Amino acid sequence: MAAACSPKPQSLAIDSSFTMACVNLKNKTVLITGGARRLGKAIALAMAQAGATIAFTYATSANEAKQTLKEIERSGVQGLSLKCDLRDEKSIRQMVSQTLEHFRTLDLLINNAGVFQTAKLEEITAEQWDQVFAVNVRAPFLVSKYCIPALRKGRGKIINLGSLGGEKPWSTHAHYCSSKAGLHMLTQVMAKGLAPEIAVNCVAPGMIDAGGADRYPELLQRVAEQTPMKKAGIPEDVVSAVMYFATAPHFITGQVLTVDGGLGLR
């Protein structure tokens, strides 16, 4: 449950920093896939600051994982970084086993890791298609599958990271959009299949500047101008939505929450 709090008397504005200050995850154990950098790191650090014990996976970002682990531990909580190939079932099974062996319990799973690619429909190879689906849909299914016994025992929660692309057809992202649409449906199927012990929800970001704006500056600016809020989102916007589901009543399940500044309304 989120700790009760009140806004400062001099301000009625409620922003992401307000939300973070209200969250209490003490005595909770969290597993985050792809938690070494960018959005995954932002989620990991926010949950660590809220008092949670954090385990996170990484694939090739070993140096980033070391730094993230140090920052987690500086928050005064325990942390664990685990190298894992989310395309490989054996690697996933071993990662979950190591997490439970180390922390004994699991309260919250965040399926954050994902692959984003841009390509014209006719240029997408079968290999590219399979790679995107392996990470964006198959991995969340397998990680969740192996976490179910522990999550059931503790009446835990699963939060998937989807995308506005799972709701809207982006012509140069057929494999990405299709995979995220699959993840959104998986969220709802899991919510029905794992109730009442486990609540399952999904956060679907729109255009978020998570530190890669230098790679797509024109795209970021163009989409920001098309967004009703006239700006791109930042990691804290998504983190706030994840924190909401992490602390929301167990009765809330099967929901896909879009965090896009209204872009999906166009």
C-alpha cells in the first residue's frame, strides 16, 4: 500500500516527485528485467528509494549493471544483478531460481526489457521478427511462468511494459507494434488466469525521452509537437505509472495504462 501523504500547503500541483514520495515498498522484493539502464534503471532506483529489495537482469550492459547496483545499494537496500539471455528459456529459469535462492521471496515482477526496431514492412526479415517477439512477448511469458509459484505464495503483482505501439499501427514498426499488442493481450489473459492470487497490469508508454534523444532528435521533436501536452515524456512519467500499479489495490488487474501525453488520442 502507498503511504498516505499530503501535498505541501503552498502548492496544489501533483507531479512525479510527489508520487514517488508517497510510495512505500519496504519489505517487498522486486525483480526487474532489463534494469541496468534507461527506463529499467529508473524503475529500479525509484523502487529502491521506496525501500524495496531489488533484483534486476541485464544482457550485455555489464558496466551499467555494476553502476546501477551500486546506486541501488546506496539507497540502503539489498540489490542483485543477474546476467540473463531473455531469448533463452534455460537462462530465464536459472535467473529466476537464483533470485529466489538469494531473496527467498518475490512480491513484484516488472517485465521491462524490450527490443525496439524500425524497418519498412517489406524489409523486415524473419530473423528480426523472431528476435523482437522473443524479447517482447515470449520472455515476459516465460519469466512470469517461472515466477508464478513465488508470486502466488505472496499474493504478488506483475507489471508489463507495453507501448502505445501496441495500440496504434505504426507503419515502419510492424514487428514491434505486433509484439507489443501481443504483450497487451498477454497481460489481460494472465490477469484472468492468475486471479485472485496475482494482479497483472501493463504500462504502455508513448514517446519517452529516456536518454536516447540524440539518436532520434527530429523524431522526438516532431512527435512532441503532435502530442496534446506538447512535449515528450520523461522516465519519471512512466515510473509514476509503474509505482501506481505496484501499490494499487489488488482488485485492479488486467489494465493497460497508456502514458503518452494524449498522443494516442490523435
